[in-house]
Amino acid sequence: MKLVKLIANLGYGSRKDVTQLFRSGRITDAEGEVLYADDVVPYETIRVDDEPLDPPPGLTLMMNKPLGVTCSRKDPGRVVYDLLPPRYRVRTPALSTVGRLDRDTSGLLLFTDDGALLHRIISPKASVTKVYEATLAQELRGDEGELFASGTLLLESETEPLAPARLDVLGPRHARLGVTEGRYHQVRRMFAAAGNHVETLQRVSVGGLPLGALPAGEWRVLDAADVAMIFRNG
């Protein structure tokens, strides 16, 4: 792929814009030598305004999504793409969220521009467990774990029972719930079906990949080992 198209696809501007970057001498190699549009150089040596290029296609990253931010490209309020470099919003192929977290749920959110990987993660066949920690309005009764693990729980307005889910009680009003599906507001609706209400909700892991100590609103690029962890359920 020609350098002009490569850099334009990363969101640095239109091909016309990128051509102008070349003409202005703003695209160089790691030693500061000016590059030209027809040069053939290793990806990792390319610099724009002395900064390394953004990661190439095949990008996967994780974010600690804060509260009040929507998993959308367009919304009247703040969206998750506002927390990434502006170029990431217009990359080709597109960088998409892997599933969604609602505005009032925080925690681990994945993004990828690899369509095959996205579908592999969300496919029911993969049974990737998403683990959430919830603070509840009322104390747990004690039978919720059996109910969620039964594989017979029906959510309101649905006809297909939920797959078995694992509940770990962390305190009278604090629980950890692992689910392998991604139905609309699933965790909140499960607790509602058990007669309770979720006050706070955070996703703490996807498969074997933990949120860890990543601060709210921050993100990091995943390497191959990180991606492999997604498919190692704990």
C-alpha cells in the first residue's frame, strides 16, 4: 500500500491532506530524513511531526469506560470516541466497540478494527464470560445464585431463557456476576427479575482479560498475548 493511502487510512487526513504533509516535509523517518510518497520504508520508522504513526490496522484496545459516556459515534453527550485520539474515530477500517456498556455502567470496554475478531468475541459459540460487579439497592436474599445458574430464568418480554450465569456474593448488597451472553441491559434486568435494583455496575473482566488498575477514562493498546487472554475464561 502506498504511503499516502496508508497514512490517510489511519485518519491523518484525506489523501490530499496527507500529500500536503509530504510536500511540507512533515513526514520523516526515525532519523528525521524527509520521506516521499513513493518511498518504501518499515512501518515502525515512519514519523508524522516527529511522532510515530498510530498502530496499524489490526488494532485492538481496552478502555476503562467512565460513567456518563455513551458507546456511540454520535450522541448529544459525551461518547467513548471522545476519549481516544480524534484520528481513531475516522480510521479505515473502522475502530468499533466490541459490544456496549450503557451510559450508567463503567469498566472494561474493548475496541477493534478486526471484524473477524469482533465477531469471534461476541459469538455465543465462544462463551466469553463478561464479569460485572454490582452494588444493589437491597440486601441479597440468598437464592439469587441458584436462580441465575439454573438456565431457566426468563427476562421480561423475552421467550428464550438465559444461559446459566455465576453469582459470587461479595457483601450484603455487593455481588459479582459472570455472564456469557450480551442481551440488552442483561445484568440490570437479571437482578430486577430477582426483585432487586442495581445502583452501580462495573465490568471488571472479559474472558481472562482483567480491567486491572487502568484509571477511569484511560485506555491502552492490546498485544497478541492480551487478546489471547480474552478467550481464557477464568
